[in-house]
Amino acid sequence: QVELVESGGGLVQDGGSLRLSCTASRSINSFNGMDWHRQAPGQERELVARITRNGNIDYESSARGRFTISRDSAKNTVTLQMTRLRPDDTAIYYCHAYRSIPWTDYWGQGTQVTVSA
């Protein structure tokens, strides 16, 4: 079983920054990719940013230009640096790791990010 542990959430003012980290209990090179999702109250969970084992990166449109995802295989950690945060970024942020064949995926417990106006 794989454990993903998130850290770095909290309360920040509009325009502020936060850095989320996700550390895996095994080598992140064993996953095809890792990503961050978020779920706001009453909303569906949505993909925020993804980074593959090969280093390919995708961002959800509102995150592009404000958020940066990176990986450190030596520390088995994926990081989401968030800048210029807005109140509509408020959500629980979840780390997710997956392997494609066969499909296997894992979720962290989530970390709360709250952006005050």
C-alpha cells in the first residue's frame, strides 16, 4: 500500500502564496504521474496540475501562470507552489499518484487551503 502525505496548507490572504508538498512512501519513479486535485464545498473534485515521470506538465486553466508543480525523486516529493492566490482557490487539495498499466491510483488525505478576501 502506498501512502501519500500532504503538508503546507493553511490560511492566506488574497494575493498571497502557499507551498504544498506531497511525500510518497515509495519511489515516485514507480508512478506514471502525480498530480494535485482540489475540491471546494459543493463542487466536484478537479485537476489542478499534473507532472509525469518524464517531466511533462499540465495545468488547469486558472492555475496556469500562478501555480508551479515540480517533483524531487530523491525526496519522493511533489510540490505545488501557489502564488497570487484568490478566494476561489479555497478548497481541500489532494495529492494523487497513478500507474497506467494496470490502472492503479492512490490519494492523500487532503490539506485545506483557505484564501481570505
